Amino acid sequence: MKLTEVTEIDGKKLSKSEVKLLKKIDTLGVIPATLEGIRQNPYSGVQRKLCPLAVTLYDFIIIQYNAGNVGKLFSVSLWDNCRYMFLKYWPDDYYDLID
């Protein structure tokens, strides 16, 4: 799966801004996950099984968050837009893993 080829998630068509967001992430060299994966909230210990696209977005969100914590520059708007997209398509996972 290439990020630039994603046009829908769980039967829901992506908006133009969401397609643009995935293209932006792709240009940054993010390698999309090809398998489902389990991710864990580092504070609560809750684990969730995510589809490949959710894994890709989650990992990007966490990497950007950690980069900001050590003083590295990153695009806050890109990070926020990724979080909003993750929240839109996987709200239960968002609240268990990120919020």
C-alpha cells in the first residue's frame, strides 16, 4: 500500500485535504506499514490492534511528539492534522492510545 493510493478508509471516501495530508506524509519519506500491528499507550498500558494505515499514522504522530519533546523542530499543523484524521477514522483507538 502506498499512501498516495489511499482514497478511502473503511468505505468512507477521504476528503481532498486528507488525500493531500497523506501525500505530504509520503513526501517526508514515511514508510507505510504493510501489516496490522499492536500499539500500546505508554501511560495506561492499553493495547489496540490497528490496521496498516492506522499503524502508519499512529507511528508518525508518536515520532513527531517525541521529536518535539527533545527540542527538534516539526510541523505542529501537520502533526495536528494527522491526529485529527486518526481521531476521525479510529476514535476508540485514539482515545485509548493517544488522548
